Amino acid sequence: GLGLGLGLSLLCRYLQNLSEDDQREAQALFDKYGYNVFLSDRLPLDRSCHLIHSHADYPSALCSHGFYSEDLPSIGVVLIYLNEALSIIKRAMRSIIDRTPKHLLKEIILVDDNSSEENLKGDLDMYVKSLEQEDPSLSIKRVRHNVSYGLSHARASGWRAATADVVAILDAHIEVHELWAEPLLTQIKADRTVVTSPVFDKVNFDDLTVIPYQPASHAFDWALWCMYESFSDEYYKLKDGSLPGKSPSVMGILVAERKYLGEIGLLDEGMKVYGGENVELGIRVWTCGGSIEVVPCSKIAHIERAHKPYMPDLSKAMKRNALRVAEVWMDEYKHNSSTTKIMTPFLWNTNHGIDIGDISERKKLRERLNCKPFKWYLENVYPKLDPLTDLVAYGGMRNLDADRCIDQGPVPGHTPIAYNCYYYGPQVSKASGCQD
């Protein structure tokens, strides 16, 4: 069989035009990687016609080629991966080289978190060598872990290898658009304490087509699971969709001044496997004196995989990491840290039985940076996150006959509506998984 569920989407959109042997190969690759590697291997590495969208969505001339200064900080791009498809990594590198001004791109750093795929060794080395011969001035560095440490540690390894003024820490399953770097570097040049994020376009895992996404802030629920939310009302009153918007958090991909990122504590390398490190960074940046912006004029296309490579069940690691964030940063609000999407809802208690690791250094970091309390963050940065004070019960209101739940209606008005039951957030919030 060719698989069920998400695998059927692959069959419907792509496999039906292949021979039976090719269908088997394509399905096996999809099951292994979570996206259509069979197709990726057959697409050009510089598929610019699929990626370069008009900036006409943004009414201001700020997104035009002529606006950005030539005098911008240099950038180093970190690509982290674990058993990524070789053609996907090649395409990411090709897009970065082709669509980043040569005088700005100082280095590309590949961080392999202990992949087992053989072609990510010799074959990738050969491709890197060809790129170095093409442009001897570009530094391409390799960092290989002999143990799989997880996303947070891998990102930190890339940062340590970087020497550029600004570091962009990206997933390897991306392709950058034209003008992706200049808007981010412009913001960072103006304020070294701002951590920036591009807008992510979605690359379908089955047919690898690019679906443009509108700019939105990167938020999270009390489970520390990522979701999109609208910018503030004040932002939309400016009526200029090219302007950067303040965001409570980042979704994993981030661009920041290299030295500043180190000064504020980089990433929490006590996180294991996957999840939580991006929210921890968001809370830390804001409460410790910095800010986070989503920059609409910068766009990156990101594959949303059907399944992730780290382990079959990520829920335990994500729950552990969420508890770690809550204990270090959330003060009295750590009681709200209910991992509703990850596992059965629970309220914080000291007998949860989960080893969250040593957090003493992270607590010392918070004290040394003289960071504001989490209450300040809720009131000034993320007022949309309901503090759940005086909580008696938690859940949804369900009509058993219709199998629908009461939900938040669309703006304006938010008139309650019946909607498919969706227990971890309102259906209008555009909930989305974190980047990986």
C-alpha cells in the first residue's frame, strides 16, 4: 500500500503520474523524510521561478530594491539538520548564495546533529567543495555532532562557529527569497538588541509548491506551543504592511546580532530534542531589555514536514522543556503551564515527576541580566495570553448531539459560534506548529 492519512495526499497530488516502481520509491522516501524527496531530487536547485513573489502585497516602497543601504552588517547563515535529504540542503545553500548580496554573506555554517545518512558525509562534502571553488571568498564551515543533542544545542553550536556581525539561524529545509537579508540587517543595524524573524511561506510537503503566508506575530499558548496571532491594533492603524511588527516570540528561525545573542544567554542548551527553546528565547529577550520583530519585507519558504525525524513521539521532550521554561521564567504563572496540546491537561505541581535538568545557571542568567518579571511580559508584551487567574476548570463546551464546540467567532465582534472542537486555542488564531 501507499500509506494512509497524510501519505494519501502525496499519492493524490503527485504519485498518480508515476510508474509503479517510482511510486514505491517516492512513498518510501516520503515515509522516511516527511516530505517529497523524490520530487526534490528532480527539481532544479535554483528554482527561482517558484519562489520570487512580487512585493506588491506590501504597499510601501520600503520593500523595493533601491531602499536598502549598501552599508549593512555582514551575515553568517547557520543551517541545522538531522538526516535531511541531500537535495533539500543543496537547494537551501544555493538559494542563500544566489539571493544574498555577496558583500554581506560572510559564511554558511552547516550543523549536522549526528545524522546517520551516508550521503550527508561524502556527497555533501563534494557539493560544499564545488561551492568553495565557485566562490573562494565564501567561507563554508562544517560542525558535526557525534551525539544528537537536539535543536537548541545544534543552534548554539552554529552560533559558536560564526564570526559574522549578524547570525541567521535557520532550518536546512528552507529556501530564501530575494531581498530576504537586507530588511533584517537594516533593523538590526538600527537596534542591536532586536531579534528578528522573516515571514515564512509554506512549502507543501507533498508537491513542494510555495504557499505565500501573510505577516503575523509569533505567539504561543500555555503549553508553549507556537501559533500565529495578529499584530497589535496600533500596528494596523499605520496602514503600512511593510513595517516590522512586534512579536511576543519567535518560531525557531531567528536573525540577531551575534554578540548580542551571546550577551543575553544564547539559547537554553538544557533543552532536549525539540520544543520550548524558541518561546524561552522570546520571553528572555523581551524581559531582559531587547525586543522581537517579524519583518514582512523578508521572506523565507519553509517546508512543513508531515512528520519530524527526531523520534516518533515528541510529547515527552516538549512537556519537559515547557516545564523548564515555566520554572525559570514564569514566576507565579508557572501554574498555568498546561501542556494541553501535548498531553492530558495538567496544572503545575511540584510532583510532576519529570526531570527538567539543572536550571541554576539559567536562573543566575536571569538575575545577572536584571530581567523584568513575567507579569510585566504579560501586561506589556503579550496581553493576548489569558493569565487564567482564579481558574476553576479548563476545557471546552461541547454540544454532544452536533459534535461541535463553542468557539470564538471572527472579528469584529467575536460572536460565539459552533465550530469543530479545537481544544488548545480559538480557530481564528491560525494555530501552527513551531519551525523545526
